[in-house]
Amino acid sequence: MPVPGHRLHPSSPSVPSEVLDGFRNAAVAVVSDNMNRLHGTRQLKPFHRGARLIGTAVTVKTRAGDNMALHKAYELLRPGDVLVVDGGGDIGQALVGEIMMSRARALGVAGFVIDGAIRDVAAFTASDFPCFARGVTHRGPYKSGPGEINVPVAIDGMVVMPGDVVLGDEDGVVVFDRSVAAELMVLVHQQEAREAHALDAIRAGKFDNSYIGASGIADPRDGAR
């Protein structure tokens, strides 16, 4: 068994299309709510024009400011994969730029999630290629390693396993194991229906706040009763 720090594993099977299709239009906030609001990014920001991200996680763990392992991971990337990079949150050197983004698009990669910095930001903001990252710098990466591929990684406080479902929109990124997809999908659809009903009620002037439950705050209409 390879020693940690030296691991390079093959990619997990791609997430089935029926799972991806079930979440393709789901809001990250709603999915997060149904994972008890404990899982997901907090500080990573979208740098692309607004396309949604969904796909299969291919993970990379790299030394801060070094993208040698990312280049190696390109040998494994398939259409629909999401390159998820644990760069330790460092923003001193960019890990990807326009060339790596263009190459990923040509391979059919679904997008990037980078716990580190990017550069060539104008190319990303003009593109519909999904890219979430911690920051921006013009300073380029080193290419000497080390790094690992398809190992568990920590992204902005979120643990990502190789083969996880990755979902991103304007609010951020969440991931989950495909084995819980069916159960999670039911919960998401139930919340979507509740929220649609609440919005309809607001438009009709009938919204009822009672679902929140007792708050312990006195009703001012109670007076001195």
C-alpha cells in the first residue's frame, strides 16, 4: 500500500447520469439545508460567468503553490469529471489559469474546485466553464511536487472523497456520496415544493410565519396581559 504523500489512485467510476440529472437544477442552498447545513464550502467563490457545476470528483492534494500533481491528474480526467484541488487554501501562487482551463474544456471536464488561487481571471469570467476558487494572483505555480491524486481532501472545511457528486452554483459548492443520492433527492424535492408554496403565498399576501415555531419572543400585541 502506498505511503500517504505518495498515493496516485485510479479514478472512481463516473457518477451515473440519472443521479446527475436528478440534481442538475437543484439549488446548492437547498441541498445544503438537507445535509443539516454542516457540509459545503464557505469562502470559495465562483469566478465564471454563471454556469452550474455538476460532476464526479477527481481529487488532487498538492503542496501550496505547486501544480505538478494537477498536470498529472489530467492524464486521468474524463468528460464530466470535476477537478477538486486541495491547495491548502494558499493564494500566494496560482494553481490554474487560462491554458489549464482551456485544456480541461477540450477534455470535456465539468469544472474546477480549487482551494487555492487562480490567475487569468478575465478568461474565467468571460467563460461558462465553472471555476470555484479561494482567490486570485498573477503569480504562477511551481512544478516540482509533491502531490497525490484521488485521495480524500479537505476543501475549505469540506471533506471530498474521490467519486463524490460535486454540485456548485452562485452560492458555493456541496458534495455528497452517490450512495445517498436517492434519499437526498427526495428531501430536496420536498423542500423545493415547500418553498414554491411559500413564494406563492407571499405573492398572494397570505404568508404564515407560524411554521417557525415558538421563539420565546413576546408578542407586542399582548400588552400587559
